[in-house]
Amino acid sequence: MDVREEDAITAECDGVTYYFCSIGCKDKFLTEQTCKLPRTSYDLIIIGGGPAGLTAAVYASTLKMDAFIITRDLGGQAVHSTKIENYLGFDFITGPELVEKFQYQLLHSQYIDHLMSDVEKIESLEDGFQVTTAELKTYTAKTVIVATGMTRRRLDIDGEERFQRKGLFYGNIQDLSFVQGEDVAVVGGGNSALQIVENLNVLARKIYLISDTTLVADPAVIDRVSQIGNVSRYEGYKVVELAGETTLSRITIREMAKAQTIPLSVKGLFIAIGLRPNSSLVAPLVAVNEQGEIMVGPDCSTSREGLFAAGDVTDAFGKRIIIASGEGAKAAMAARQFILAKRKIKKAGS
Ligand SMILES: Cc1cc2nc3c(=O)[nH]c(=O)nc-3n(C[C@H](O)[C@H](O)[C@H](O)COP(=O)(O)OP(=O)(O)OC[C@H]3O[C@@H](n4cnc5c(N)ncnc54)[C@H](O)[C@@H]3O)c2cc1C
């Protein structure tokens, strides 16, 4: 996990310095892993550290599984949520706060081996799977849980690359001061887009909300945004052009299936038009649906024996933190059952 070098507690192991965020974490590491790292073989490898992967990891730990989690970051999309109002146990919590609680639980109470890295390949072996990271390190496991979530969709129009972070942003950003008193536009009709509108409300002069369909966010969120006076809604419109010198200063929108366009002067454009599942890693191994989501059974099993998937990367109904977490828990329990069944068969055969 990410630990700042200056704040870290260190331990030497096989000539390598390891950094820990707490004494408990270091002690646990030294008791359980003393100088055995790097291990390369586990019963279970979990890929992805969003709500699904982290919950699978906590469950794997409580189920005393020999598990390892590899993830590019901690928290996944949940980190970008500024206002979570639908996670049980909290009336209101921000994404970063909730993820911090997940991390704390994983590091301090239910520790499992972990690696911050990108998985680039998963291959099927005779008795399990081989996982290759960006550093070309390989790890094997009897079973794998894929919890790689989703990535933001882009507009796919000219100038999108050029204006990135020069007025054009994907999702929410921390520092919105540059739009103080300015006109801005938000593209999208779901919860993410409307959360951005709510955040911009106190700062921006005027907010254009552009969506190619009618708004699809939760009714409570739509109601709140409808109360905001400085929002102009363009439902059934899309952005067709971006313009500006060094930074974005104008966009052009067009009503769907109509020729007439409308120019809008804006200082910022915030895009939240949905996400696509990160399933390309396993697409050659498992069945995916038309949207690219991994098709799973009620126990998170996929079409490939021993490979489980959980959360937003799957075709499970509902893309929400609580659902992804529940699916992660199910996947860990199912993976354990799979391993126990394999052991039983092996024992019976020997
Ligand atoms: C702006 C925003 C606001 C939201 N607000 C809410 C809300 O208020 N309430 C709510 O319930 N839901 C909300 N959601 C949805 C919620 O965040 C997701 O449903 C949830 O995070 C899905 O969890 P996940 O673990 O399946 O996937 P993700 O959160 O997408 O996590 C995937 C993880 O996999 C990792 N990963 C991906 N590919 C690789 C790879 N090749 N190698 C290693 N690691 C990899 C990623 O780094 C990440 O850690 C919001 C989403 C967004 C974007």
C-alpha cells in the first residue's frame, strides 16, 4: 500500500527494506511473511482494489485463505465520489473517507499479501492461472477473482486530447477554483454528472447540463439539481466541437438528429458519460456480453472454471459500491468453496 517514506516504519528482510504504515502491519508481516517474499504462488489472486476487490480481500482474510491482491490503485472509482448517501452504516460519507476505512480494515484487521501494480495478462494453466504484471513478474494461483471495475468513456471528438486538463476534465476534480464566477458545462445524465453539477453550483455562474438522453440519475439527485437556479438543461443534445487557444473557451452542441448547432462559451467542461468494463484482460478466457461485461452466475463464477469476477466489471445488476462489495464477498466465498472442492477431489484420488 502507499506509505510516505518519511512517515513509514521500516523492516529489513533478505536485504530489502520494507515500509509499513503501522507497527501492527509490520508485526503481522514479520510474523506471517518473514523473509519469504516474494512468493509467487497462492491459492487465490484478486485483481483490483476497488470496493469489490477490497471486500473480496477482507473476506479471503477472514476465511483464512492463502490470498494475494494485485491492484493499480486503492479504492477504484469510489475515490471519485464526493457524496455517498447510499452505503449502509453511514448517512453521508465521501468516497475517499469510505476507501480509507476499507484500507484500514484490510491493513490492520484482515491483512493479506498485496502488490500495487498493473496486471497485464492472465493465462489459464492446467491447474489454475498465471498472472503477469507490468514489471513482467508472474504469479500463479489455483483460482482468480477479477474485480477490475470500469473506466470512464470519452467523447471521441476532435480536440479532446488537446484540451485535457486545459479546461476539459473527466469526472470530478478537487480544485474547482478556476471556474469561480465562470460559465461551465457538464456532460452526462447519471449520478456522477449530477454530483459534479452540485459541486459546481456554489462556484460557477452558469452550468450547462448536456445529456444525449433524459437524465438517468437517481430521482432524489435529479430533484436536488432541479432546484438549482443557474442550471440550463440540454437533454437530447451532444457536444460536437471544442474550441479555444491554449485552453478550452467554447463548445458547440447539437440536438440529436437535428442539424442546428448551439455555441456555448465555457471555461470548463466536465465529462461524466459513463464507463466501460475493464474486461479485456480476461475477454479471451471468459464469456462477455455485448457491453463487454464478464458474464457471471449467482456465485460470481464465470464460464471458465476457477475464474470468478465481481463488481462493475461483471453483468451483475446495479453499479453501486454496496453491490460491488457484496459481489466481492460472494466471489471470495465461492473461490474458497472451489478450492476446498478441488482439495477433496485430490485427496480422494490419492
Ligand atoms: C464519480 C462517481 C461517483 C459515484 N458515486 C457513487 C455513490 O454515491 N454511491 C455508489 O454506491 N456508487 C457510486 N459510484 C459507483 C461506484 O464507485 C462503483 O460502482 C464501484 O466503485 C465499483 O467497484 P468495483 O470494485 O467493481 O470497481 P472499481 O471501483 O472500478 O475498481 C476497480 C479496481 O481495479 C483496478 N484495476 C483495473 N484494471 C487493473 C489491472 N489491469 N491491474 C490491476 N488493477 C486493475 C483499479 O485500479 C481499481 O482499483 C460512483 C462512481 C463514480 C465514478
